[in-house]
Amino acid sequence: MKEIGIASAPGKVILGGEHSVVYGFPALVAAINLRAKVHATLLPDEGIEIIAPDLGIRQIYTYDEAFNVKEISINHATDNIAFAVYQLLEYLMKTGIHDTKRGVSIQVNSEIPISSGLGSSAAVAVASIGAISDLFDQELDKELISKLAFQGEIIAHGTPSGVDNTAAAFGGVMLFEKGNMQWLDQVQELPILICNTKVPRETKRLVSAVRERYKRHENLVGKILDTMGQVVREMMHGFDDKNILGELMEINQGLLASIGVSHETIEKICWIAKSNGALGAKLTGAGGGGCVIILPKDEENAQVIKGKLEKEGYDIFSTSLSIKGLLIGNGE
């Protein structure tokens, strides 16, 4: 056993297909190089301690509390992490690796903005499980790590798709369709900008609103959703030409706006980015707020766009698509 376990896991963006994926069409999901980093150590007594200095959080759970957290909800920001960690510790207890008399402390430092549709909670859960497995010198299969993190996502989101924890564990760019994942080969770490609108959004409300619009205009909205699926399939082959990828992002944004999930702040950010040379810009995730992803021409153009949006008061993150998922042992 080590004195400290270390791991990191990436957030994610949806490049295309949000909302249409609910109706069986494909979505394109990519891990990004904004990462959640976790350090794990043993506690002298039983329990699970979660420390997030950036958020001013220090929460301690007994094992019973962590197991029953869905019913008692101790801390909305950390309940899902505690439950995922408990699932791992229970697994280690059953295999005789972990002594139930000692608990685990995890410290979280994340680059991923929370509640922004970038998969922050899943990344923290995956990194936490990875750090604890490192602490105990256990090489766990990434599929198992992803499944354990998914249990925490159920606590956080009710009926998650499994995309966030899969991206955090495995990295890369994947096609998600009807519950199945297909990884795209030879996708480079494409530089992108992410702009946080700082507008809160309610995923359930937005999904429900799209469904109501679909019921009222089934033929029209059905064709829009089908077109979104076609856009995603074109995107799969667009990584060799950023101009084409940018055009497809723009088309997808227009389709999303037509089903009512854009927002004036999203449109403003897209307009500023495009008018300053961006190849494409679109909302990512549920919409109605959250984040916008921007594809710049090059690094110089990225700095121009970043400066313009920062002057408007937005938080901008320079990052790239990530081929790396969970990293264990150094947290980098």
C-alpha cells in the first residue's frame, strides 16, 4: 500500500447530437483536457472524507451514510462521489484488500467548471476511484471503474446516459447511439475554446420542452432530429478538415436553436466567436445556458476570440480534445 494515491480524469463535451440522442439518433462525445485531479490517503478511523478546497467543502460520511446517501442526501455536491467511493471500498473489502476499520480521505482539485454540462461530477468520481485504486496498489479494469462511477452518477442525475463516466474513464472521441459506444480512431487532440455562459440550466426541463414541441409538430421536429443525426455522422469524418467541422458545428447550433434549447447568451457568444474568425461555435449539452464550444482557426485566432469574450465578462477555457482518459499514478 502507498502513502498516497493519485489520479486524474477528463471532462467532456458533446460535439453534436444533444437532444436528438434521446430519440435514438447518434451523438458525438469527446473527452477534453480539463481534468479533475484527486489525491487519496487513509484515515485512522472508518469513513469517507471528501475535501474540495476550491469549493470550500469538507464533508465526512460514515459507511452507512455513504451507502444510504440516496435516501438521506447529506451534501448534494459530494453525495455521488461518496456513493461511488463506497462501492469501490465495498469491492475491496469483499476481496480482503481493505480493512473496514480504516477510512479513506480524498482531496479534489478540478479544472472543470461545475454544473456546466462538462461532466465534472463523473470526472471527479472516476478520478477518486482511480486514486484509491492507486493507494491500494490495485490495477482495476477501466470498465469496472466506469461502472462504479456510473453508480454515483445515478445519485447525481437520476437516469444518466453513461456517457460522462465513459468519457472520463476511457477518453477519446466516441459515437454514442442507443446505449452503445464506438470510439473514433486517429482523432487528434484538436484545440478548442470553452466559454461558460454562467447561465444555469435545467436539463430535465429542456428535455421535456423538446418533447412537448415534438408532440405538437411531430413531422417537422422529427425531421430536424433526423437531420441532427445526419450532421453527427458527417462530423465523424470531419476531423481532417477543420473548416468542414466548423460548418457542421454551426449547422448543429442552428438546428438546436430551432427546437428551442438555445439562449440569447449562447447566441451572443457564438456571434462574437464567429465574427472574430472562429470556424464554428455551438452550445454543448442540454443548452439553455451552460457552455459553448468554439473551434478557432489556429492558436493566434484562439487568443483573439478569448480576449474578446473575456472583455464581455465570460470565463474562457483554452483546451483541446483529449485522447487520454483516466491517468493513475501522477494525476497529470
